[in-house]
Amino acid sequence: MYGIPSERQIEQRCADSNAFRWYLGIDLDERVPDHSTISQLRRRKPGFRKVFRLLFEEVVWQCVEKGLVSGKLMATDSTHVKANASRASEYLEEAREEAGAYWERLDAYEEEGLAELERRTGKRRKKRVKQIKRDKRRSHKRVSRTDPEAGHMKRPGKPRGQYYLSLQTTDTDCGITTGVTVTPGDVYDSVPYLEQLENIHQNVIPIQAAAADSAYDFPLAHRVLEEHGIAFFVRPQSAHDRTNVELKREAFSYDAGQDAYICPAGKQLRLNTLHRSASGLYWLYQADKRDCQSCPLREKCLSENDRRGVRKLEHSYFAPQRQRHLARRHDADYREALKKRQIWCEGTFAAQKWGHNLTRVLRRGLGAAEDHCLLSAVALNLKRMIRCLF
């Protein structure tokens, strides 16, 4: 609450402050507890950590009961928190493949997509039996010997090193933080996003609309939030066509009536299969090989490394939901929601970093980092609750 950065300084303040002594029930002639008492309590009593989560939830419930949280618009963003580890302690380790909740969601939608593929093409792809492999470009990651649970963060415009990420969802009525999730610094923001929003929607207060920046503009989010009846205001993510050919994706037009792409030569790319990758589900459209062999635009359309010699295009399985949400991006309420997200999310992080110790984690481990971020959010929630009520 007062931005005290260490437990030793907490002991000093308790010894000097009559207000602290009164709050703790310690007389003026009594000795205050040693700072190691708090440290040993955390170390010897693992269940003590549940107190911080329960405290955060209790403060949020009080804010809901007092009408400070409505769920009309929930804004989400993440901020980096420096881990108590230096880059000198890093070493390379092979990245382990972990499915997680994100992949489990895609597994369920993949089964739905295979049934849709059979309806649209009359053929059903064989059920996948092998686990999807991760991106080969990230076969290894940097791990700290000092704090192995932290993550090496390497993002444009961000500091590089061992960090944790604090993902927070804030109600834009009074700026009350309703959800806090802490992950290592090398975890994408999209991984814990849906689970956090669903937890708030089901256990705290129904969400009417959600706002986020471009890091959360992934197709699966549009589908899941639409199923929950939540309007989604998100800054569109810029598309990057990395194909090494002259005729890019923009040269092909989609014909919804025939469910096919039309190439510059007037030929059709028909729906071929449902493609599954580590990041999502995609409809794969493929041209006829005979059309590509005799096409005068072959050199502009196909790369030299293309072994099959046929042009393919893909779009997300969740593209209709994304298009419906982004079709409103020029509306006044859409722009207003993004403006509120920037004000409340960035302003909340600035206040926590300036006055509530969100700049760096004092202790080590993911559990300790979560306790740290929860207490920082609780302190600011209490201040805003008092300000709004009195």
C-alpha cells in the first residue's frame, strides 16, 4: 500500500510508526516481529500463499457489491516485471513441448472443423494421431540458474532479460482490476487471456464487452468471446505475407458463392483440407496441378522451392467471427473502447510501477511473483475503492 520495497523496511516502519503498531496491536514498549518471521512463514507454510489470492478476490467482491464494477467493458493488457535474476545466469535449454489449455481448445474445434469439411467437400480427413510440433525456430530457450521459473523476454521496444509478465483485466468504470495472471516473460499474451476472461465472466461478473490491443487479435479469441456473447474491441494485427513470390495473397479474390479463390489467371483454388498447426486451424485451398503447369503466370506465382508445383492459400477457420468483429473498427464506440483500454490499462500499470512495487519482483519463483503482483493490484484497488466511495 505504501510502496515499501523490502521486508526489512517493513520491520523498521513497524518499529517507528504508531499507526502501524496500532494496526498490528503492538504496544509502544513491545518489540516488533523480526523481518525473517514473514520470510520463514512464506517458506515453511506453502498454504500461506493462498491468502494473497483470497485477499485479491475479497477486495474485488467488495467492489462489485458497492457497484464499482459493472462488466460493461473489461480492458486487458500485460506488463513486464523484472525477475530477481541477471542475464549472466542464463544458459540454453531445449524447449519442452507442452500442450496446455490453448491447444486443448484447438483440439475440440478441430473435430468440429473435420465434420464441416466432410459436409462441404464430401470427404473426411483422417483423424490426427500425432502431436502437433512446435515452431522449429524455437527449439531452445534461455533459462536462468538463479530463477529457473522466470522467462527470457525478447520483444520489440521492451527490455531484454529475465522477466515475468503480469496479465491484468481492468473494469473501465472505476479502474478496478478484476483479474491477475502471472506467467514467465517468454509466454505469449494470448496463452492465458481466454482463461482469465472466462474466469471473470463466470465467477466474478458477466462481461458485456472486452477491449485489448493487437497482441490479442488472434482468431480463436474472436470465436470464444462470440460464443460467450461478449463484444470484442481489439486493435487489428497487421498481416505479413512472407511468401517469396511476386503474386501475393492480395492478387487472389475469394468467391463465397463457389467457396473458392480466383487466381489472376481466372482459375479456381478449391477447398482441399483443414490444416492444423501449433497456432491455429486453417482452411487450405489448392489449385489444380494441371492449371498451374500450363499457366503463363507460373513464374510469378510459384517459388522455385515449391516441390508440388501448385499454388495454395489458407485462411483461418475462425475468420468469419474475426471479420464480424473487425467490421466495426471504424465505429465511434469501437474507437472509444480502445481509447478507454489505453487510459485504464496503461494508467494502472504506471500507478503500480510508480507507487506499488510492480517494477521488479523481490523474491524468486512463479508463485512468489504471483503473490507480488496480486498485492500490488490489491493496493491500487483499495485506493480506488476509497476514492470512489468517499
